[in-house]
Amino acid sequence: MTTEVPEVPASSDERYRTTQQSADFSKLRTTLRNFVFPMTVAFFLWYLLYVLLSAYARGFMSAKVVGNINVALIFGLLQFVSTFLIAWYYSRYAAQKIDPLADAIKAGLDSKAGPDREAAE
């Protein structure tokens, strides 16, 4: 374990590069990707199922459920519902896992800003 204090980069470009290469930033990107990629794949597959069933399973999709409401209409409406559910879930996920990491990184950048940042404000 070292007790050396890392040198504070002089320019903002260097600060941002240092931050981008940090373990905290890497963890932030990983945390974001752990949500975005699986959720994107799941939604895309769900949408693809809807399109394929509409194209190749017309009998199933045109089956009446209640009155003039058929399976295709229900699946179409569920596309909207799933979109809103994903957005709601992302906002919770971001508030719990992504935002605290991003805030810590921003605080670190602000603390490393030094006198040139104060002069700019």
C-alpha cells in the first residue's frame, strides 16, 4: 500500500483522461452496460416476437379475446406498457446504482479542478 498522493493533472483534458481511465469510471460504465445491453436485447426480442407473430401467425394474432379486441391489439398495447415499465425500472436502477457513482466521479473532478476552475466561474 502506498501513501503517495497522485499528481493532479494540470489541464482539463488531462483530468478528463485520468478520470476516464480510473477504476470508478470503469465501474460506472460496467454498471450502465449491465442494465442497457440485457434490457435492449430483451425488448428487441419481445418486439421481434410481435412482428414475427403478426407476419406468420395471423390466425393466432387475429383470435378474438373480448368483443373486437384480438391478440394482436393486446400485444401491440403491451409494447407500450413494456416501454414504460423499462423506463420506470431504468429510473430506479439509475437512482440506486448509476447516479451515486456518477456523482462521486463528478465530485472528484470538481475537487481536482483547482484554481483555473474557480477563475472560470
